[in-house]
Amino acid sequence: MLFTYKAKSKNGEIFEGVMESADRFSLSHELKSKGSIPIHITEKKDNSFDFSDILGRIFSRIKTEELIIFTKNLSGMLRAGLSLSRALSVLKKQTKNVVFDKILTSLSDEIDAGGTLSTGFAKFPNVFSKLFVSMTRAGEESGDLAGTLSEVGANLEKAHSLNKKIKGALIYPGVILSAMVLIGVLMFAFVVPTLANTFKELGVELPASTRFIIALGNFFSQYLILSFVLIIGSVVAIVSLLRASFMKRYVDYVVIRLPVVGKLSKELNTARTTRTMSSLLLSGVSITRAIEITGDVVQNIYYKRVLEDAKKEIEKGAPFSKAFEENPKLYPVMMTEMVQVGEETGKLSDMLSQVASFYEGEIENKTKNLSIIIEPVLMIVIGAAVGFFAISMISPLYSILNNIN
């Protein structure tokens, strides 16, 4: 990768340049080895259209399960006494993923050329996160790469398990809503037109709600395929809008203030913050760098801002807990107290790990009951929709009976 940099020479002169390096850390190390002090390093973007690069980004998805197995197996082989090069070679023979096979080949080449594993990981930012790279680098520097990789694997597994439980809890309401929309469209397309013809033949005056349903029914029956395209397109458009960068602040604000989801979101971000910080500090990463990486892990923009403030406070000499103490609506008081105790006793990593375990347990319990909580809401929504439809279609029948009498 190409980087533009600004640095200060031994004589105090400021100079700029462009240099190729595996990542920012490698370039910074190279500049320091030459006696210069790096001031600012940014990746130089290549604006040229590279179709092969785009295809690579699309198909370079590696499943989290595969990464977990990779880190655990690599850690186990290193503990057993195998060299890093030999361990990578064994893993390369075992993998059936073509993309991952190429990545392992690149890692082996990096090691054979005298490079480090973390430098090799940094070449694949779409596969190996900053957390992954930083913890690996810390393990290399401390001489306990096997132990660090084991910690990385455990961290990945906990995060993946947590995400699976949350997604699993949302599958049920998602299936119910999808089925409700599908059945509703088919009823409008095939049942409503038949009833509309009956009402027309009888010459009954229809209420506004019934006319609205008949109009929808006529549209769906005439343009059934277009209706499904419009519904799917609307869902995709709404999801894309909610994921847009300019909407993130508003979406994150709403999410943390929703009745049930808000509390779950707060606990999830608290668990991610403490688990990531604990793992990084345990691996030997500096606290400012750990905060920076944790800011990339948490998803909510408001939590990112708290971590940015925490980094600034630490650089000024303030305690790590100060930023959390000033934001009790985001981070719970218990976390702040535990962080303060960790700072006072010198066991910050252990305290953060305990907080993470507590809130991960809370999230697990809540996700088990999430379907039970959502079920009554779904029943109310479905009941309201069915009730509106029934009343709208039954009202004209009462008019017919009154006319007969």
C-alpha cells in the first residue's frame, strides 16, 4: 500500500513524501529506524478503476467460523512447538476455501521473506480487523504469539456467539411479518376483487375504508408482479436509507431510546467496549491504541464519541473512567465503578473482563426472551390489520341486510 507521510528529521526539519509499506505501523517503524519522527501518515487512495480489485473485495469474504478455527488451530500448533511457517503450511493444506488458501499463501510468503504475521494480516483488512492485527502484533512483541492468538480466537468466538443469538431472536418476527405481507398481498389480489364485484352487483354504498381496500385489491390483481417488485424495492430502499452515513446519527439516537431494544443496545455496546478493551490491554496494547481500536469495534456513533473523549482525557492525564462517568445514559454506573476500581488496583483488564462477562450474560438472557416480548406486539399488529380488513368488508354486508329488512 502507498502512504503519504509528514515527518521531522534529526535536524528538526519537516519533510513530506510518499512510500510503499504493508501498513501505517511498518512505515512508522521504518521512519523511526532512520532517525525521523513521524507526524502524520495517511493511505494514498488509488482512484483508478480496477475491476479485479472490485471482484476481490466482493468475493474475499471469509466466514467468522473459519477465522475462529484458524486462530485456535494456529495457536495450538505454535504451543505444540511447530514453527510459524510450518503451521501455516499445515493449515493451508487443510482449508477448502480458495480465497483463504490464497491468503495463507501470502502469509507464508511474508514469513519466509522475514516479515511478521501481523504485517501479513494487515494486507487483508477486509478479513483481519484492526483488533486482530493489533493483538497479533502485541503478541509478537511480547513473545507470546500462541497465547495472544488463543485470546483473539476466544474474543472472536464470544462476539460471534453474541451476534448469532441476537440475529436468531429476530428471525421469528421477521418470518411472521414476511408471511403476513405475502398473505395480505395474495388476499388483496384474489379475494378482494371477487367481493368488490359482489358489492357492485348489489349496488351497495361503500364506506371509505372499503373503497380503499378495493382500490388496493384492484391494483394488486392487475399488477401482481409489479406489486411484489415495489414492496421488495421499498424494503431495500428503506434499509439502504437507514444504513446511509448521513442517517446513522439519527438511527443510533432512536435505537438507544427504544423501550426494549434500547436497553439491549446499551448492554451490547458496553459488552463490546469492555471485552475489546480487556483483550487488547491483556495482550499488551497501549491504552490509547486500545481505545482507538475499540472505537472501530462499537457500532453506535454516540459510543464512538465517548471513546474519542476517553482517549483525549487520558492524553491529558485524566483517568480512563472519567469519560464513562460523564455519560451515565450510555455506559451503566456499574461499569464506571468497576473501571475505577481496576485503575486503583492496577487490574483494569481483569475488571473490564468481568464487566464484559456480566453484560454478555445479560444479553444472552434477554435474547432468549426477546421472541416472547415481541410476540404480543406482533399479535397486536396482525390483529389490528385483520380487524381493519374484516370491518371494512363486513360493513357493506350489514348495509345489505338493513336494506332487505
